[in-house]
Amino acid sequence: MDMEALEIKLIFTLKLLGLAIPITETVVISWVVMLILIVGSLILTRRLKEIPRGAQTILEAGVEFLNSFSKSQFHRWSRWFGPYIGTLFLFLAVSNVIGFLTPIEVSFFGFDFKPPFEIKPPTRDINVTAALALISIVLVLIAGFAGRGVKGWFKGLLYPVPMMLPFNILEYGVRPVSLCLRLFGNILGGFILMHLIGSLFPLAFPMVFSLYFDFFDGLLQAVVFVFLSTLYIAEALEVPGLDK
């Protein structure tokens, strides 16, 4: 396996207000993901009809599912946290599977085809997964203050007994680390395995395994990250036992 594939390459340096900001391939691909989501949303919502047809039917079904899921988890706070959960899933889903668009290297009977480019999922960069995990935990804190107030939030730290205080505080450090490393490890692991499989079996096997590691597993990890984020936020909004 070429170790260069694991490197986070620097594309260019942006100078702003006297600061040199490095723009890596992770940042560029993240911009591409955001562009895909923005353009896709504009295309899907440009000609909405009262009676949905085709893509609009799928779009409305997805929005309805998100609304129902958010209400079941966040209740009266669904309008505040639901959009974040939906956006987070879309960003992670596209980010995790975007590597599926990379042309596959083929070599047989003296014919060698090397792809002119490689699209690497931005979530293989721990900086991205750490940032997303940090955002989720910040929202957990906001949810705790919004749902229970400052006094209720501090009471939650003492639940179920006061001696649990250090452990409840520790959760706010453990949870983002867990979210970050789980997503980073799975995406990077799949990325490495695909490169190993491609170097050992350069003909047909990469196409088959790519369906799992680049597509199915990517969507699965997006679901897991969003589900855990939802669970943490929902728990923060209503801590069991505080109303007793």
C-alpha cells in the first residue's frame, strides 16, 4: 500500500489578516460536499408542486420522517434540534460515501489504468470527526440548559446520587472522544482496507468490496453518529428523576 494515500496533503495556503491558513485536501473535499448538498437542495426545491411527484415525493417523505423522528426524541424542542440532526446526517452520508466516486485502478493483460484523481472522504481526517463531535457535545450542553435551566442542569450532575458528580462530568469528555474516534476509525479503516484490496486484487474485487466499505459502511457510520448525537441531546433535555 502506498503510504502517500494516508497523508493529508496541503493544497494551498490562504493568507488572511496576516495569518497563513493551510487549506488541505480535506478542506477542499468538504467544500465539494457542501456544494453538492447546496446544489442538490436548490434543484430539489426549485419547482415544488402541491401534488408531489417523482423526486419531490421522496424529498417530502424524508422531511416527514425527520420531523416525526425529531418530535419523538426532542418533543417541543424538535424545531431547534431537528434541522441540525438532518443536516448532520446529510453531510456525513455524502462525506463518507464520496470516495465511492473515485475511479478504480485496473491492471490486466498488460493494460494499466490509473485513476487521474482520488476522492478521499474528509471523515478519514480526525480533525473533521473531532470538530463534528465537539459541535454535538456543545449542543448537548445547550440542550441541558434549555431543557432544565441552569439549576436543573446542575441537579442532573448529581443524579442519581451526589457521588456520581465526577462521573457525570467525565461523560462530557468521554462522549465527544468516543464519537470522534468511532467515526474516524471506521472510515479510515475502510479506506485502508480498500487500498490493500486494490493492490492485491486490482481487477474485480475492489468494485465488490467498494460497495460495502465505501458505500454501505459509510452510510452505517453516518447513522450511528447521528443516532448517538440524538440520544445524547435527548437525554440532556430531560434527565430522569429530576421531577420526583
